Amino acid sequence: MEFAKRLQPLQSNVFAEMDKAKAKALAAGRQLIDLSLGSADLPAASHVVDAIAQSLYDHSTHGYLLFHGTQAFRQAAAQWYEQKFGIAVDPETEVLPLIGSQEGTAHLPLAVLNPGDFALLLDPGYPSHAGGVYLASGQIYPMPLRAENDFLPVFADIPAPVLAQARMMVLSYPHNPTSAIAPFSFFKEAVAFCQQHNLILVHDFPYVDLVFEEIDKEKQQNNSSSHSPHSPTSSLAPSILQADPEKTVSIEFFTLSKSYNMGGFRIGYAIGNPKLINALRQVKAAVDFNQYRGILNGAIAALVGPQDIVKTSVEKFRQRRDAFVNALHRIDWHVPIPKATMYVWAKLPEPWSQNSMEFCTQLVENTGVAISPGAGFGKFGEGYVRFALVHEPPILETAVSRIAEFL
């Protein structure tokens, strides 16, 4: 039986190897502490769950859901965006519901790439960004993210022949896996670069709310008197559309997985250039009939209802970050304090500095602590590991104690 060549780049998956290592640790009787997956352990808000539960008894929600039936959700998404970023959004032409933002990043290449076209991707970066390009039979040009550049790509380093064949650039800040943030000036530069080279600018934005601004109080105090609530220069997580308010080249993907702890419900949305929204809608129409209406009702409740759960979740992850980083520092594994996301990106100590996969497999097999190898996020992720802060501080500190024994 022969399969399409586009599947070949998808066969190598270090995370599948990590799953095997975790299974081996469990079989050996290890107590697993899994810090490898960025799936929040926190629950969705009760008013969100209630909205979904009530929908189950409404038989009108049990059928196929076409685009018009998503209008209330699109209006809620547009309202949320306008309130947060101060950019006007047309819910009819500039919003598209998604089954998680990953659906958007995986399907958009099918709408904009022809076989052989280049996509410019962050390296290290989220694996589905590459997967979508491969499924569209495109080529990938990895933009290296290095610590000395604050894990931001250098656009001037992209070769001219690649730019001549490139159709899209994918960014994602706050960044998974490095937890880096990007200043508004960088987004302005990215928009100008994409306009100059006729590139579609894609911004994957799942960690829009998981930002720990209080760790830089002085900067916040300096900005508070001179910037409006919507000023992108006073935020550690500006929207790409604040740098491209006319939506000339940009599309942004949101998810309710991180801000509202709704990962398993699989709901997100795209906002941006209406032509890009329509193109993605055409691909989506060939694949699915949208998410279940009851889940959309829950998402509406999340977006327009009380936002206490967002603040509570951010505070929990801030506490976990502080506890975990302090514990690592106590064992002389010195890592920078992340300003955003639910991750800690750590440079490996010797003798593991260029073998993240071996470090992670041996660590889980010997201690039961599972983390993600940097090599799984791209060539330039080698030499690092990613910790997901998906347990309470006492468990995180136990994990660090086991790591200390292993080291």
C-alpha cells in the first residue's frame, strides 16, 4: 500500500518517542510527573460548563452547524477583541470559528500555498505550524530563534531566493516553547517586511492572556500614565493587528484553551484580513460543519461573562513559575524567569548540552519526570528542554528534587 509523499515529513515525531519512554517508566513502577504537555490542569469556569450542559437538552443544537449559525459566537469574539485591543472587527467578514487555533494554522497553508512555495516558520516553533505546510506540499524555511536575539527572528538573514518563493510567515508571541515575548516594534517591523515582500502574516496567539506583567512593575508604572488601555506599547502581548490595523496582510489565531481552560472543548477563532478569512472558510467548508453549537454557547459565556477565571489562572501559573524557577536555581540549574506562557525553556547542562532527546528519555525512565526535548520543536531547539507548569508547586518541587538526583 502506497501513501502520499506529503506524509513522509510527518513520520518523525520525538513526542511519540517520549510517549514510549513514559510508558516504559510506568511499566517499571515509576510515579509519573508529566511536565511535557502544555495542557492546563485547571477547570473551565462553572458558568461556561453550565452553558454547555444546558445546550445538551436543547434538541435544536444537535444538528449540523453552518456558518450563519455561528453568528452569535462571531459577534462575541469581535466584541472581545475590540474591548481588549481597540481594533474594530466585522464579525461577518473578519471572524471565523475554529476547532482550536491549531486547526487554523494547519489548514491555512492549504488556502495560500501552491506546491513548492515557501513558508517562513520560527525554529524552534510549534510542530503543527510545520505540519500544515507539509500537508500543503510547501517548503519550510526555518527562521532561527537564538537567545542572543531574545528569541526573535532576524528578517534580514532570510535569503532573497527564498523570499522570491515565499508566500507566508508564521509568528507566535508569547512564544511556545521559548516563552519569549515580542515588543510592538518587532510586530511593526514584521508587518512592513511582509507588505514589502507580498507575504501573508500569520500570528498564532494562544498565550494572549498568560502574561505576568507584574514582574516588571517599574515598566508598567512608567507606562500607566502615558498610554491608553489599548496601547500596544504598554502590553507584553500586543496583537499583530495593532501593528496592521487595516488588516492588509495579517490574520491572527486565538483559542479558548489557555485563557479559559477549555482545551478539551476544542474551540478557537481567526480574526483578520477578510480575503484570508474567506479563503480559510472555503477550506474549512470542505472539512467540517463547525464545532457543536453547545460548545460555542459555552465559549460565548466565557468571552462575554466574568473574566475572574483568567486572572485566577494567570496568578496560579505565576506562582508555579516562581516556585519552579526558584527550585531549579537551588540545584544550580539557572534559567531565566519567563514573562509569559505556562512554560520554562531551559538550556541543558553538560554533558547533555546537545542531546535533549537522550536527556528526556533517560530522565523519565529513571525518575518518572517527563519533559519535552527542545529538538522536538526544531533544529534550533536542540540544547534546550521545555517544562510545562501543569501541576501545583509542591509537585513541581518534587519534580525538581528528582531531577537533582538524576543530575
